[in-house]
Amino acid sequence: MIISVASGKGGTGKTMVATSFAFSLKNDFQVQLLDADVEEPNSHIFLKPVFDKTDEVSVTVPSVNKDRCNYCGTCAEVCAFNAIAVVKDVVLTFPELCHGCGACSYLCPRQAISEIPNRIGVVETGSAGKISFVQGKLGIGQTMPTPVVRKVKDYVNRKKIAIIDAAPGTSCPVIAAIKDSDFCLLVTEPTPFGLNDLKLAVETVRQLEVPCGLVLNRTGVGDSGVEEYCRKANIPILLTIPLDLNIARFYSEGITLAEGMPEWQKEFREVLQKIQEITGERNSST
Amino acid sequence: MKIAISASSPSLDSEVNPRFGRCKMFIIANPESMDFETIDNAGESAGGGAGIATAQMITQKGVEAVITGNCGPNAHKVLTAAGIKIITGANGTVREAIEDYKSGKFSASDEPNVSDHFGMGGGRGHGKGGAI
């Protein structure tokens, strides 16, 4: 079963929820935590995994054979991302703009373009106690997180409970992370900002036809806008976490909620039950 | 001999558009006769690589120099490969820019004068990574 954890807004507690969820289920289920926030993976700070393997993530970029090229300019014309320019007898390629679609190579009338791999990031795998841990990391200077997110998801094991920690926002890397999930847990805070971005996130998951539910974090401040919206939009609130000094203190020391305050593990296990009731799916206990 | 000037409207009295890759249009002018034609800039609305697309288009116009406000590294690379001189920092009207070019007031810039995505407005990061 795949459960993604997302939020429109940044800093709402996605990573704390994802890691606490994994931590709370690890004794009863086989659990995977996949950090798909590849521009700033940080679940590892809470779960402290030991990595034993690093796999490279590449996209293909064009390589031009000058002996075959007649500088006709077709490649530059067909490139939707302006990653190739042809001037006089020079072909300039811009790998950082290339999306690896292969159109230049496919449509070159002289078969002068081959595709070569360009490393854009890595996927690291290991374990944090009983939790199997996967994280993607986008390389420095690279601008395409989405292929790294897709690669992270290649490691999903549907027989386990796979918890995917997505990036904030609603753009391509987030969509890639949520897509094909059985359920999406949205995390937000009870403020006008949390509400604004939650609406965007809900639109996104509904477009992807992934059922969703809410974790409302830092309750006790703000307003009732999020709760009113959830009632109207028929989004179940599966868990509320108060704004609490103890939670903040553990957080500040890099300790996730369910580890620092074990009484919360039961709450997270109940979240899984609620998700299973909604999706009708069940993972058997270990 | 022709030169290209980034412009906001199809007239010699248009202001020089400060952006190269995302300007509205170019005026391709003969500085001696002041005859000119106007071409729309298809790169203006490019999702990414606007400077490259625009530079690629300019290289097909047979100009010896480009006058604009700012030119980023990718556009600079393409124009340089085509042997086109790049003059940045221009302001005022297109007519004044052409006059200044004739009188030798400008010197070509050997390096891009702004970083990539400079002319995108609305904050960095827009359009990066894009739709894949």
C-alpha cells in the first residue's frame, strides 16, 4: 500500500508526520519510508538511517557527431525546451535545459545525434532499524527533480506500507510523488496560509484521483477556516496535533513526535486504520 | 550591414527593451539608411531557454550586432558562436541606440552581463525544471 504525505504549504509538518507514521507502524508492519523531497531530503534527520547503496539517476542528453552533422538546424527547431542551438557550423547543447525526450536524436535527418547519460542525482537506500529507507537527492546545479522522484518510486514495494514524503507545493515533482498512491495524507496548519495552499493540494490530488485525508498540525492557534473547508469539501480530518512546547522541543532536537512521545504511536496506528477503511485495502500485520 | 535592437513597439521611437530573451520584438535596422523591419520575438513566451531561442532566431537575420539592455549567459554563448557582437546596457530610444552605435559610443561586451533567468521577473525559480 502506498501512502504519500504532501501539503500545499511548506513547513506544515509533513516530514514529522511521515516519519512518525513510519515509526509508529514499524513493529506491526513492514514499512518503507521514501523521501521524495529530492531538493531537500530531510527525513533522515529524524530516522537516522544507515545507507548501504547509492544508485545514480541520469537523463539522456544529445551528443552530436560532427562528421555526420550538416547543421540543418532540425534539432534546434524540434527541441521543445530550447536545449539545442545551431549557428553556422556549430551545434550548441544546453544539458541543464534538456528533458531527455529524444526528439532531436529521433528526428535528425542524418542520424548525427546520439543520446548519452547525464547524471542529475542519486537515490540512496538503507535502513533505519526496522524501517527500510530510500531517499532521492538532486545534484547541485541540476534543475529537474522529477526524474529523481520517479527513480525513488522505483523502489516502492507495494507489499509493504510505503510512505512517501513529498516536496511542498503542487508542481511536477509533487505530482510525480503522489501519482499512483493509494492514499494521500495532506498536512496543513489552521491558518489562512495553510488553507489557501491546502485547497491547491486538494485540487491536485483530486485530479490524480487519489483519495485524501488531513492531518491538522499546530491546532490551538489560527482560525477555523481549514476545518470549515474540510467539512464542505468532504475531506476527513484523520489526526489533529496541537501546538505544543514538548513536541516543538523534541523536533528541535531532531526527534520525531512518535519517538519522543510514544503515546502518539497509537494515534498514528489509528490513522492507518482510518485510511484502510477509506481505501478498502488492508496490509496484513507482520 | 544590419543590427538588431530589442524593442517594445515597432518604431524607431520605441524604448530599447531591457531584456534580450524575453523582449517583445526586435527592430532590424540598417544604421546608414535607417531603414528597418520589425520581427516578433517567439522566445518571449518560451517556457525555458528563451535566450537561446531568441539568439537562434537572431543568428538567421544576418546582423553584425545586437543592442539590448541585458544578455544572459546562454544567449551570449549562441550569439558569440555566430560571431555577432553583443552590446548591453543600452537605454533610451531605438533611434538613439542606433545613433550611438554609429558614432562608436558602444563597446561590445565579451561576457554576459546578467545571470540566467534575470529577465523573467516574478522571482527566481519560475520556469525552472519545468514540465516533465
